[in-house]
Amino acid sequence: MGIAEILLPRIILYNSSVLSSSDRRKPLPTKVLQKCPQISADSKVSARNVEVSKNPYTWNSNIRTRIENNQHEEALGLYLSMVKENITPDEFTFPLVIKACSVLKKIKEGKQFHTHVLKYGFHDVFVQNALLYMYASCGFVEIARKLFDEMNERTIVSWNSMIAGYAKSTSGLELEAVVLYVCMLNRGVCPDAFSFTVLLRACGSVLAVKEAIQIHSNVIKFGFESNTLVNNGLIDAYLKCGLVDAAFLLYDRTNEPDTVSCNALITSLIRQGDLDSAETLFRKMEVRNVVSWNAMISGYVQNGLCNEALDAFRRMKLEGIKPNSITIVCLLSACSLAGSLSLGKWVHLYSDSQGLVGSNQIVKSALVNMYSKCGDIKSAQQVFKTMVKKDVVSWDVMIEGLALHGKGEEALELFHEMLAEGVKPDELTFIGLLNACRHGGLVEEGLKQFRRMSVEFGIEPNLEHYTCVVDLLGRSGQLNDALKIIEEMPIAPDAVLWSALLGACRMHNDVLLAESVVDRIIALDPKCSSNYVIMSNIYAARNQWEEVTTVRRKMKSMDTEKEPGCSLIEIGGVVNEFFAGVPSDHPCCKEVSDKLEELMIRIKANGYIPDTDLVLRNIQQEEKERDLYFHSEKVAVAFGIMKTPPGTQIRIVKNLRICKDCHSAMKLIAKVEKREIIIRDRSRFHHFSDGQCSCRNFW
């Protein structure tokens, strides 16, 4: 089957094999032009600025100018005007307009230009190379390969375009690039620097260590080891394949290592969790660009070091490096992680003043995410409304934000609005919807949306979707139904999914089911501390202290420790971190402890009774109460009350789920202090005000 036979039907109609030589040079008839609605609709450009000329050279020159100025839509519009003026394109016209289609990823228009090529009978290698590159770069590798195989003449550009198409493939064809490279060598075609660059990208993407080493030997053989781009490609491939020492050896052997090499090494070190080495290399760099700073800021965010990320941004500005949209997204992630609304607002104002927001969908989605995760859902909704074009990511972020704040009904309304706008939901959309239902106790609605996934939208549920459903049923007390879902699901459950059911067992005091579930969890993930803690809590609530001791011994034998509770609160642009226990390492430890004692006395007078069943130690009642006093969120609240004026809203981010005792205490602290206290725990937001919580005690 030829290339023309697998394209649009109109390609067959204008296959050059059925046209006479005179027909091939005739201008396309009006009916043919009418078959190109995409070009005319998307490229509303007339020839008003082009002197009407019958010479194609003039038109080609103007098309080339548009492309050089990144005005690719206008270039396509000029071509359409050219044909309407009955100017016959030549062999120099098509490489230009096909290149514009490649840049714009307009494959439909590109296929139509292919029909024009066949109509006019241009089969020279330059036009064919342009078509080949377009199909390969747009992901149509099979069509590109058919075109490649049918070419009578191939240049190094032909081979490189096809190799690059395979290298960029995401369908498991990456190593076909290496196979084609070997074929190229057998045909006597010598590779160039670009050949090696794309080959190494292919090896790195599929972790093909042996192939990467063989390509390296060819780099040396053909004398490209001193080429900067090829050397950077080698470093990147070795880093992706986990050969860090080999990458560093190459870097050290480079006479003048460039910024790209350093950035690649820093990014890889951060990816592998070696932030210290990344910092060391970063400090040694003589020239640092925005990519270098973005890599470090992103590294700090990934490691939960919000203050360090913000400090790096300040130093970046002092060095005169202008941030880009990636910088802003990283900074907003840092603010989201720390729950720092004031810093997030500052980043918003700064990025807006630098022209980095505008119509940038990625930055605006990051802003929606930041405001949602910093507790300001109204601002998140305002930013969302300003987005002119909303892609599925934008909708997903807003739905998840509403879910975090327990606004299940609003999340569902937004989902219906999304469908009305013609946006197709994806897996993350339904994770957001199911979260919204479980945080709002909307059991029937959650099950309905879960069924719609596969039946209506063809999305097969994954483990995260099943975990949401099990948690939804478990929270509502339907433990047997939750267990049935797990037993009947078509994919094997993991420890996280079983943990959702274990949490429900704790909530509803079902010790028998809990014992069965925890055995399954330990078989899958014996080192996860949270499950031992939940089981200990279940036994402690029933005063089964021997069983508590047994669980703790098992934790110790597995060398597993309980994850310490940690709460963050931002005051005056600085993120303060508090762990459970007396804050002895904080400069204000004495004042914080005194303030906390005062708060406990005041809320006890208002009906607070410490829930000592949550304490996992068999100690005196007074000691149990004192253990509860110094949970990290209580310490953070005491510090916030000390450091802010009366009536100021307090925002806290906690790494674990808020316990029942702290939940009860926060409602009363908010009441006696006449403040709003907003806490984001591992699961959702809690807005405490006047003795109530937004979660309505469903969390």
C-alpha cells in the first residue's frame, strides 16, 4: 500500500500517477480549494500586504519572511491567497508551508498540502523531506515511515527526520531509531551531530544502557566527542539510565563544560534525590541561567523546602536573571506546599507585573491550584473565571480545589459545566469528583460518577479511583460494601487501597475486619508505619494494651517509625515549622508553651474534654492529656495567636490527618479567640469558625 492510500480520501483523487504531466502543473480548481476549510478558517490572512504578483518567487519570499518571524498562521494564509490568485506554487513553496504545519502541529492542513504536492507533481527530495519531517514530528510515525520507504532519493536530512520521529515516539518504537541508524550506516550514509543527538534521546527515554554505550563508541569513531550538543546528549542519556558516574566523567573531561551540561547534571541529581550534590554543582557554576535556577527551585519544592525555594528566587533576582513562566509555576508550588497565601499573592502580583500571567494557561492553572491549597477558594474561582480557554487540566485543578474544601455540590456543578463546554474529562477529573463526593458524604452521587467513567466516557478506573470509592463507602459505615468492591475489582489492590478500608475500620470500631485488613497490608507493604499506628489506635480505644505493645514491637522489628506530625504556619513571609511535642528548639518555645496552656484552660471552660483514647501509651490520665496538648497543629495555632493581631485569620498546613481531639479543640479555640482557623491536613481543608467546622464532622 502506498503513502497516498493511507491519507485522506482526496489524496487518492489527486495521486500523480493518474494525472498527465500537463495536469500536474495546472492551478487547483475552486472545488479543490473548497475542500481545504481548515486552512482558510485558521489562517485569516489576505494578500493585502503583499503586492499581487504572478511570480511565485515574490510569494515565496513573503511566506518565508512570515515563517522567520514566527507568523506561521499568516504564512499559511498567504499560500491560500496565492492559490486563489491562480499563482502556481513551485518546489520552493511547499517546504515552507509544510514547515509551518510542522511548527503548528496542524496535521490536517499538512495532509491537504500533501494532496497539493501530489497534484502539482513535486517529488524532489526537499519537498519529500519536509513532508517526512512533518509527519514524524507530529507523531504520525507509521505514515512517515511509508513515505520514507517510498522515497527514490534520501539525504541525511531524510534519515535524521525518520530517526527523530522514532526517538520522540511514545508508543514503544523508540529503539527503532537505533535500528534505522544501523540501516543508514549499511547504506553508506555518514551520521552528523543531529543523528547522535536524537539517537541518545531515544536511548535515554527507554533506559537503553547497552545501546547508549554503543552509540557513544560511534560518537568517538566519527569524531563528534568534542561536539557540545552531542556531549550534552551523552550526559543526559547516561543520567537517565542511572549511570551518574559515567555522566560526571564525561562532564569532567569536557574542556569547557557549558551551562546546558551543568543543568542536565543538576536536574538528574535532583531527580535521584541527591539535593546536596546538586547544590554543590550549582554553586560551582560560573554562568547560571534561568534553567539553572528553575532546576534548583524545583528541587527545593520537591523536597518540601519552601523557604529555600523562595530564598533561591530572591538570589536569582539579585543576579539579574529574569524569571519565566516555569519559575513562577515552581514558586507557586512552593507556596501551595507551605500553605503560604500571602507569599502566593505576592508571586501572583509579581508575575502579573512581569507579563507572565496573561493568557498563559499553565501559570493560571498553577494560580488556581495555589489559591485552592492555601485555603482561598474564592480567589481560585476568580482566577479560573478569567481563563479564556480552559483545557482539561484547568477544569481538573478547579474541581480538585472545590473537593479539598468540601464543596461537593459545586464540584459536580462545575463538572456538568465542563461537559457543556465540550471538554472531555480524563482520569484526574474523576479523581477530583470522587474526592468531592467522599469529602461531602455524597455516597450515591459518588457511585454514580464512578459508574459513568467506563460506561459513558470509556475511562477504566485505576487504583486511585477504587481507593476513593472504598474510602467513600467506608466513611459512611458501609464496610462490607467497601470490602466487596475490593474483592471484585479487576486489578490487584495495593496497600494504599487496603489502608483506606483500615481507616474506616478505625472510624467505626470494627476490630475483627481491621485485623484481617492489616494482615493484607503488611504482606504488601510491611514498612508503612501509618497502618501500625491505626491498628494501635483501634486496640488502645478498647484498652487492649497487650495488643498495642505487640503492634509496637512488630514496628520496631521492621525498623519502622511513626511519621512525626508536622505543621507549617507562615508569619510575616517566613514559614515556621512545628513538630509534635514541646517546641524546645524554637526561639519562642517558652512563650508558645505558656500560650498553649492558657488556651487549654480556656477551652476546657467551654466544654473541651481531651479524647485520651487516642494516646497509644498506658500512662496516667493527666499525662495523656498533656500528650494531646502538644500535637503540632495546636502548637502552631498557639504561635499564630501570639504573633498576629486579634481577629487575624490563621492558616496551617499539616502533613497528617487531623485527629478527633485536635478537631474538637480547634472549633473551641476559634470560638474563644473569635478567629477563623483554616487547617489543611493530608486529606482536605477544615475551616473552623465560632465553634463549627466546614467539614460538618465528616472527614
